[in-house]
Amino acid sequence: MSFNTFGHMFRVTTFGESHGVAIGCVVDGCPSKIPLAVEEIQRDLDRRRPGQSRFTTQRQEADQVQILSGVMDTEAGQLTTGTPIALVIENTDQRSKDYSEIKDKYRPGHADYTYEAKYGLRDFRGGGRSSARETAARVAAGAVARKVIPDVTIRAALVQMGPHKIDRANWDWDEVDRNPFFCPDKAKASFFADYLDDIRKRGSSIGAVVEVVADGVPAGWGAPIYGKLDSDLASALMSINAVKGVEIGAGFHAAELHGEDNADEMRMGNHGPVFLSNHAGGVLGGISTGQAVVARFAVKPTSSILTPRRTIDRSGAETDIMTKGRHDPCVGIRAVPVGEAMVACVLADHFLRHRGQIG
């Protein structure tokens, strides 16, 4: 299996399976002499960690990260050395027996069939590499990426669950860390609790939309045509498990606007150009404008549900399947820190590419 690496100057390779011994990543291209402590990586991993509320999978993983290389103790503290940074997270709560009854059946909505069609076999224990467990390694890499671009603030929030959207007039970034949904609207977070409880008790699941905002990105990052900042962001976010749609700025809503409404008009401010709106999501022609970079991604409902579904087995026989085990009723919740991490990795990569080209 190839294609486990993304990025150009800031490169991340992830490894490991859902029910293997461990998962992890190797971060290559991180500049030297950057302060990096394991606690800074752990802080981001703790936000993604499963089992923190009744609204996520009850798999109990501590997600304790270890730094194996690329960081050393100096008189100035722990600093990156410029060599590959290897990070590993042990799996401690695998229950492979949960999947023994369905090892020969293809779970609808999962990658079971496509993995076997491509490789001739699949890891039925929770999906192996196709499991969302892999995203913990991305979050660890994203924590390193944040250190490369310390002047950029990257935050994400859940803005929609099922058909229910937040009221943007109630947006409060501080509220995101006060509820289990990473929701910036206190009133809607309270609604989501009852809404998702009902879905969870029925053994079903629901999708969600997550918005990521990066403040402090200067004008000039990205490249025309094939190195566009927004295309790399879209690719990175689409690579997250269960993501089925990505939009930048106004996104699909831009198709409903007239030209005079969609164009982000400009005026001159005290410190340079000022945009009067941000339908472009902070990117024009593939290059950052200096405004906030805004992206949203849609996460499909968790495919593992207790409702029997029709499928086939490896021999081609038609059958039914009901997936047991511990699963997120809304996988979009824990996708919030994953989205932040992927945006951080892309922005760190584009910062280094910009510095390499422009100086």
C-alpha cells in the first residue's frame, strides 16, 4: 500500500491499523530549533480522544503520544533537530472479537469491499487503515505543524448536525470547548444533546458539517494552477475518513450569488488593503489574500449502525448485517480537531514552500 504520505516541504507519513499494536506518524521537513514538548502534542490528542462523552465511541484509548526522534533536550529546552520526527501512539483497547461474526461480510458504507477489490484482502478488525483511528496520527502531526506557523491561529467548530444548523449570530469561540460537540452556539449545543441522544438510543447515526478558520495567514501563500492553497486544503480535508464534501469560503452557496454580491470589494486601510467581505475564503487564484482562510467539510453518518442492512459476503452470497462494537453516533464531532490538524499541516507546508521560493 502506497500513498500514506502527504505534503511537499512539510511531509507527513502515517502508519498503523485500528487494531494493531500502535499507530503513528513521521513528520519530515520540520525546521530545526523549534520548541516542541510532548505536552503540546498531547493537548491536541486529548481533544480528539474517544470515550469522553456518551456522544462518541466508548472505546477507551489514552492516546498517549511518544516522541521517538527529531527532538532533543538542550539548554534552551526541547527543540526540533531538523531530522524526521517520529511519533507513536499505542493501541490499548482493541476488541477484535467484536468483528469476528462479520469478517466475511462487507459492511455497507465502509471500505471493506473496495479494499478487498484492490488488495485481495482486508483487515476486518475495525477496518484497519480505513478506520478513523488513523486520524489520531494526523492530529499529532498537526500539533507539530502549528509550531512551524505560530502566528497562525487555527480553530474549528461543528456548525451543523443532520439538517440542523447553528445560529451564526450566536457564534462564540469560547463556547467550543465548553460542550462535547465543539459547537460555537450554546443554545444549539443543548439541542444537539437531546437530538443525538435519540439517534444514539435508536442505534442509528447522523452526519455533520465542520468549519475550520485560520486567522493570521499572510497574503502570498500558495501557488497558481497546480499548487493552489485551496486545492491542497480541499485534498487534505477530503482525505479525512467519512468526509464527502469540501467547500472554501462561500463554497456551493457562491453558485446562488450574483457577481456584484460574490466579489470581495476592497478599500485601503491603515495597514494595507482591506476586504469588505470574504466569499473567497481567504484564497484568490490559489494564493492567500491575508484574510481568514475558511473551509468547511461534510462528514457522512457513521456507517456502523445497529439497524440490519442488506449486503453480500466474500463468496457473493446475499445476506444481512448488523454491526456491533463501539461506534460514534456522529463521527463529525471528533472530526473537529482532525480538520484543524489537516489545515495546520497544509498551511505549514505552504509557508515552507513560500519561503523556499520567495525567501
